Amino acid sequence: MRYTEAPARRAELLRRLSSEGYVSSAAVAEELGVSEMTIRRDLRQLHVEGHARRVAGGASLPTGGVRGASFEQRDLSAAREKAALAEFCAERLAGARTVALDAGTTVAGVAALLDSGTTVVTHSAPVIATCTEREDLSLIALGGTYLPETRAFTGQATRDGLARVSVDVAVLSATAVDATGLLCANDVDAEIKQAMRASARTAILLVDSSKIGARAPIRFGSLESIDVLITGAGLRDDQRQLLGGVGEIVYVDLADEVAR
């Protein structure tokens, strides 16, 4: 098998991590016929996605098994692109009276840009903090069990809160998107995303381009469940081909020019 494409290499790295618990950058680079720098980039991406933990000389499985990367780790990834996506999404939300915001790092940037008078429904602590600083927004903060790694509340109380609200638009995030659907790091997160989608008339998926074709263990929805997908304009052809089931796709470049 050829390992010139990043998805194939990262799938092989995940397979080895799952079976062996550790991979050496130098050893796996030699075996796969690529440079050690390439493997280090792959392991760095797997670390950001929460599938691996960078250690000296390579990577190991995350402590306690596969889990999501911390909010801070995810927030540093593709920061310029995420800011551009958040700005475009906020413009797309103009006129929506009630908006639900998921706990993703890209989604968190939307809160500061919403129109005055918007009601925000969220379980994200960073979004809650932003909204409380704006006297022109109404806030419905969802309680539950607080998870430090995602800086969000979750559990039955969060799901119950979502079941009692009706929102115009839900802005969702995902750890990964592929031809099979929308993926995240764990069942707990998946349940909240599903409940948020169910509360909304329209769903927007806001993901930076690195998430398209990436991997994550839990599927929380289909491509058809999303009305609009907003992502970066720098997708490769193979990434774009994965998104055939989405109703509308908007590609945003870093200069805020939009290609459709």
C-alpha cells in the first residue's frame, strides 16, 4: 500500500497506535517510506484531533484511551481560518432571533459577532462568558456536568435543557467530516450535538478545512442532516468530493471572499 497521501498514513498510524500503544516517528517513517518530518506533522494533527499524545520520539495513545483534545489545543489549530469562518457565519445568521451555539472552538468565535438582540442558547463556557459581557444579547445557558477538556457542560441536564427550547439556527462543530457523516470524539459530545440539532429549524456546520477527511471514532449525524456547511476555500478535490450529501456548501477564503 502507498502512503503518499495523508489520510492513508494517518489511518495506518492510528491502527498502529491502537494495537501497540506507541509509534516511533523515525521507525514508522522508514517503514512507510516517507520523511520523519512528514510523520511528525501527521502525529501533530492526530494530537490536535485527540487521537494521539505527542511524546519524545513519537506518540502514544491519549491517557484513558481516545478522547478529544483540550479546548486550548483545538483553539490554536488553524486560527486564521477559524476567525474568517466565524465572521462569515455571523453574517449568515443575520436575522435569526434564536441561535444555538455548540462547544467547538470555531463556533465560539461567532458569539462576539452576533447581531444585537439575538438570543443565544449554549452549553459552552467560552460562549457563555462572551455573551455575559454583551448587554445586547439574551442568553439561555445550559447547565449539566462540566468537562474541562471541552470547556462545556454536558449530560442529562444539558439534553433536558435543549429539549425545552426551539431555536431558529443551530451552529454545530465536528471533530471530523467524511463521506459517512459527521464525527466527534465521544458519545457524550455526540448526544449533545444530536439534541442541539433536534432543537433547531436549520443547522449550520462550521468546520475548518483540516476536519474534512479527518478521523474520529463516533458518528453523530449524517451529511444530509446539515442544511449549510461552512468551511475553508483551500480544500483539495478529494476533500470536496466527500461532501456530496450536504444541501449547501460555502467555501470561505482568508480574505473573506466566498466561493460556491
